[in-house]
Amino acid sequence: MTNPDIRCRFAPSPTGYLHVGSARTALFNWLFARSVGGTFVLRIEDTDGDRNRPELIDVIFDELRWLGIDWDEGPFFQSDSRDRHRQVVTDLLANGRAYLSERVNEENVVIEGSELVDGLAVRYRVPKDRQVVFTDAVRGDVSFETNDLEDFVIWRSNGTPTFLLANAVDDADMGITHAIRGEDLLSTTPKVQLLMEEIGATPPIYGHLPLLVNEQRKKLSKRRDDVSIADYRTRGYLPEAMVNYLALLGWGPDDDIEIRPIIEIIDKFDLGRVNKAAAFFDLKKLDHFSATYIQNLDADKFVELVLPYLHADERWSAETIDVAVVKEFAGDVQQRVARLSEVPDWYDWLFLDSVEIEEKAMNKGLRKAKQADEVLDGVIEAFADCAWEEDVLNQTVRAVGDTLGVKSAVPVRVAVTGKMGGIPLYGPLVRLGRDKTIDRLRTAREHLRSSS
RNA sequence: GCCCCGUUCGUCUAGCGGCCUAGGACGCCACCCUCUCAAGGUGGUAGCACGGGUUCAAAUCCCGUACGGGGUACCA
């Protein structure tokens, strides 16, 4: 089903970062537009003059692009329609649908006058004894009594429109047919609808998305939670994983297939199937998605994505990184990480001059390992003149262990890498070289001697 | 307080009156594989908030209750 007449929009305010909840809203709008062949519009709700600095806005564009969410029209800025907004307010004032208002000692006082006055706010006069009903694309019929609504400000005393006014006017002017947004905006809907009625416009179909919540089941907040998309990007989540995961918060395909290309998600997406209950943003599951996407990367792409992280690592200089080595063991590293930022720790021992043995590994892998000293002695001796090939190295370590009747791989691994776990050892050892390897084995042997 | 919205395994979800002794995924547990850690494979764990209706039949429809959330700004 395609309908080119459908127009939806994402309308963030310029906060200086893209919130994951906003990203999810943007994504659902985008998925909806793409799935029906409609138009996706980007509009910046910068009615509050203090906040429309370019640097606060560009990051939002950046993050949207990173996620692969592209827009067909815009970005438009609400502040560019100031004259139009002022005109609407002026009209409402002139025909008595709104009035001048001032806040005096916690009280709103009505000021006489039917024209805009500098320094005074304008309030919309909410009609009495009426019901505002609408059919939400996600929630079904919703209704409000206007008697429960207070007169609200549509024009600030500083000469700017409020979100309520600008939102109504702009959606009308831009021909928005569907407004998909967070549930936190549900109770503003009757106010906006009333304003649209005043200007003779047909309101869009609203679809209020369930909120994203934290473990306390509270709306994700900037203070307590990791909400910035940019931070997830820095930590090395793949955008494809992020988008795939976000799409599944509040919605699910009917065929139980969760990890799938965006093109299929678009195809499966159905606004009417969006859930109503709040969804917990589960990092563990995001990690799983990200790990899967990283695992499926081809080696070249993986290297390309990971090089910046390796180069930025302060433990070595960028020139130290051997791209060929990174690529050779890419597959082994890929199946061990959920985020790109974790990657350097799997390669580090290959690029470091010497390794520091982690305390835990020292204890468990060397001190407490049976006859670790003899294993090291044996391997040091055997490594001195054996062929420096993967299979030979493997066999050699094994043989030393067999002779002693103990497991020999772990002590060697700990001595060379400094850690208990890691990628398969012997291939990388070939690249590390005989000298460095034996050197590390000797160093570990010394440690053992001095600490026992 | 008032208004609005919501409630299926711990979590994300499938389910839109019979196919449900409720399916999948993450997590967790066990086993297999294995030079380690993983990955992978196999199996397991766990849920329709509660109470009334309606119906031959309800997780699915209606009404209450409880609990949770959102809003109630010259923020959006």
C-alpha cells in the first residue's frame, strides 16, 4: 500500500543532542513514511529563541544521518514563520478567541485589549462544555473535556509563539497528515486540535508512541540515563544495530524475525500494530544486536570501522598498528565484541612492546596453575628452535603439557597476552615473533619465581 | 488533587474469540564443541495484574479494582 499524499514529520527542539527517545520517534515517522511511500519532513521546533543556536541543531542532523534516517523536506525552522504565527495570534486576539494576559503574584490577570502588546502574553480562551475527541492511530479513541483544560499561553511576553501555537499552525501549513510523537504529548493534543479548529484546518491523524523507560519504569531522563545517541555512537554501536533495536521498542513484526535489514523492517512496519505500553530500553539486548551486526561485517569493513579506535588508543602510537594483522584476526575479534570500543583490548598484546599481566590472570593462570613454572621453562626451551608456524607452536605447547601431565595453554597465554581469555593464540603468535614471545615467557617466569 | 494513557515470561515482543497445554528474542542455567575467552549448536527456566460479566468458547470484548506511567509551565 502506497500513498504519496501522506506527510509526516519529525519535529525535535534544538537541545544540542539527539535523545534515544527522539531517535525512536524519528525512526517510526521515517519507517511509516517509507512504508507507505509518503513524505518525511524535518522541522526544528525552535520557538524558544534562546535555543536556536546552529551548533545545537547540527548535531541532531548529524546523528539522524548516522542512523540512516534521511528526510525528504526541510529542515524547516519554526522561527522562520514568526510573522505567520504572529498573524494568527493577532487574529485570535481581534476576534476575542484569545486575550492579553499578565502574570502578577502567581496569578494570571486579564488585560483589556484586542491587539498584541509588547511585553504581554496572549492566552487562548478554551471553550466551555465541549468534548475534544480524536482517533489515535496507536491508541484508538481518546477524548478530553474542555472544562478540564485551562486557558493556555499561545504567545509569550517576549514576542515568541509557544509550541502549542506553532505546532498547530505549522502542521496545518505544511499539510501534515500524520503526527507520530511520544505519549508525553498526548495531553497537549486537545489544545492543539482546538487551535487548528480556530484556523480552519483539519488536524492530522495522531499516533502517540509508548514512552521509552528506564529500570525504574520512568521516562528516560537526561540526568540519570544514557540518552544521547552520540554517546552510543562513540561507544562503538553500529547504527544499523541501533536502528534495528529501536524499531523493536514498541513494535514487532508478525513473523518473529528480529534481526533483519532495514529494508525488510520498512516492508513489515505497520503503525496500527504499534504497542501502547511503555518499553524498557534494554542495553543487554542492544549489545546482542550490535554484536550480531559486528560479527556479520566483512573483514575489510570491520578494519575500516575499527582503525579509528585503534589509532586513538593512547597505549601506542598510531603507526604501531599493522593493518594486515588487524585484518588477519578480524574474524576472531568480531565474534568477541559487542561494541567497537572494546576492540583494542583484544588486539593490544600484539601491538604492545610488553604486556602487563592482569592480577586475576597472574593468580589463576600462573600462580595457581599446576606446575606453571615447569610449563614455562619447557615452552621457553622448545620455542627457542622450533619452526615458527601456527601448527608447530600449538603442538609444541601441547607436548610440553603432555610430558608434565598438565594443561599448558593457559600459562602460556597469560604470559604472552597478560590475560586469561582471548583470540586463538598460535596464529597471532606467528605475527608477534619468536623474540617477543620468548621474552614475555621469560618475564612471566621471573614473576613467578619472585612471587613464590 | 484533577485529566489522560497503559498492564502477556525478569526484559522486548507474537497473539487482534476457538489454531494457546500462550510462540519468538534478550538474559539466566545446563550440556556439546574447544588451547583460553567467546561465538555457534542443543535443551531448560519463566508470563496472560486481580475481580466480575458477555459468549457454546476470552490472553483476546465490556465493566470495575489495583498498580504503573504521562500531563497539569510564558519547556517542548
